[in-house]
Amino acid sequence: MDLGSLEITGGVPLHGEIRIQGSKNAVLPILAACILGEGVCVIENCPQIKDVADTLEIMRHLGCQIQCAGNTVQIDASGVSTFETGGEEAARIRSSVLFLGALLGRMGKAVLPLPGGCAIGERPIDQHIAALRQLGARFYLEEKITADAADLRGGQVYLGMPSVGATENAILASVPAQGETTIFHAAREPEIDELCEFLRRRGAQISRTPEGDLRILGGRRLGAVRYRMKPDRIVAGTYLLAAVATRGQVAISDFPCQELNALTTVFHDMGVSTICGEDRIEVNAERPLRALPYLETAPYPGFPTDLQSPLMAVLCRARGESQICETIFENRFRTIPELQKMGARICAEGRCAVVKGVPALVPAGLAAPDLRGGAALVIAALQADGTSVIRNTGYIERGYEDICRDLRALGAEIRWSDNG
């Protein structure tokens, strides 16, 4: 719905209980992992989002047979016959880079266009390349990414930083490679552990050391599997932030609360009542919100960069002055001009932004600058008395299965419009 828009009438506190869609950031590497090994892979609770649709088109181009029925996807990769990802989809989404490790493991070669995605920073793929080179891959970089590895071998992979994508690519290449691989400085995000669990259920041998490194005994046969995706922690965080922004009370069921410890700590600092159970989380934000003197994004278990923009939208009406520093992506502040249209007082310099709380936001016509920035604008519009219109909704659909359905279930006045 790139030509459509969202119409939101704000000023209504959100209330209720909701379940969360399957994880976007976990399902994309898991789909790439389906081309490894033998047998049919059935993925349940697969989110129906644009990034998944594009990934499945890439897999069809590679030769996979795919059947979709609601949130269940069945993948037969026995017919994979090419090592080149073609089509607009591969160039459009960032996650297409995950087929580097998977194709090298399956075919010994890989050709990909430079990956796309949201314009939230340079997001170089040098760490991906460095990790795969340590496993024996050779690269030729011109208009496309071309790699070959006639003889992938396990070994020691050192990551310069705990990059999620580079860790995933190293895992995907290490599982079919002969020998043992240790990935040092591996990312610790829950989505990494979910990829490992998926591969273990297929027969891979993967473990995490007490220091957080990953050890993989490669070359084991991978078989068929039926796997159910865990809920999306960023979507859960977005809806909890929407509840807090509207001074509401919302619970999320069937969700591992510990995955959002960084966010619940922030809620505590802001004066939000939070109840965390083993598989349930509830927030009550009826009291005025306190500002955050300082917060910075960080790799897991730190505060996630994907929730930085939604949090900023909440802080626009918190009492006092907040400071947010973005340490992951340099262009995560592209939402600020849109929030300023609504009366927000935000000043950004470099990678830090100062947010001075205002009594109210005003409705406005807005344009989503990226996926999480689009979610932030939804949260801002939910706070404003009156109707706001958000364009560029295609960004939002990349990660949220049906944001209208979910927020309406909590009492929001929100609807799709075909008028861009």
C-alpha cells in the first residue's frame, strides 16, 4: 500500500490484551536457512509482512517450491538450482544479504545485488564478508556481490563488533562446512538464538559458550522440520510504547518478558507501572511520564535501536528534558522533522537528540521515513487530539503484519485509506 495512507484520530487511551505476530528479525534468516540440507521445512506463525513476501520470491527464483496458507509457510528447497538471487526483491530488502552464507553453504557460490532496506545508515556489509572469508570464501565486488567457496572449512571467526547479520551469515555458512567453527564476539540477540534453535531441530550441532561465543560442529545432515516462530519483540515493544504514550493499560500474552528487560527498565525510570510474568507483560501508564535524562542504544541486551524512534515519540510529552544517543545507525533521527510538524521540541546534533516534553501534540500530515520511524509516527498520532494522516505506509508494512488490526483491538481509531 505504498500509495495509501493511515488515518489516525488520537487522544484515546489504549486498553486491552493482545498477542503478537511472529518475529520478523528471526524469520528472515530462518527462511534463508531453509535452503540448507534436505526435507521440507514448515514454518508456523510466519508473519505476513512485505519483507517475508520479498524473501519468499527470492527463494522461488532460486528454485524452491513454496506453499502459503495463512501464517504457515511450507518450503521444499530440493529444487534449488542457481546461486544467483535475481529480481527487484533481492535489491529491495536488506535481509537478502543472508543468502550469501546460505548459498555458499548449499552451492559453493553466491551472486547477490547490493542489499537495500531502510535508509537508516550506511550499514556496510564488510563484517559479513570478513566473517565468510575466514571460512574460506573469496569475494569479487563490483556492481554485484560475487562469492565462491569450493571448500568451506570450519575455523575461528572473529567479528569486529557483534553484528547480527554477520553472525547469521557466519552461522549459515558454518553449519554445512566441514569441521568445527567458533564465532567470537557473536551477537546475542534472541533472534540469533532462535536461528540456532531452528537449525538444531534440523540436526545441526550449535552451542553458546558462557562467554557468548558460538560453537558449531559443521557437516551434519539437516532434515525436515516443523517450527513455530516466537513473537516479535520489536512489535511487542512498539505496542507497549503506544499504550504508554496514550496513558493506557495494555497486556501482551504469550510473550517472554525478559526479552524486553531494557524497555521495562526504561518504563520504570519513566514512572510506568510494569508487571512481568513468565509469558506475559502488562503496562499501566495512567500517571504522568517522567523524562529520561540519558539513554543510548546498544546491542542486546542493551536498548534496541529498533525501538529508539518509537520511544522518542513517547518522550515528546514526558515531563522534562530527555536525551537519546543512537550508537548503532547514524540516520535513525530522520523521524524528527515529522515529529516537529506535530509540535514536538527536539534538537539533534550528531548522534544525540534532546527532547523537551510538551503538553500536547497536534495532528498533522506526515510521511514515514523508514520502518521504525513509521511506527513512531503512528505512536505520535495516537497522542494528538484530531486526525493525522501518515503516507509511505509501505515502510510500516515491511515489519508490522496489520498495525490497524492490532491497535484497533486495543481501542485505537485507526484505518487504512487509499488516498495517498
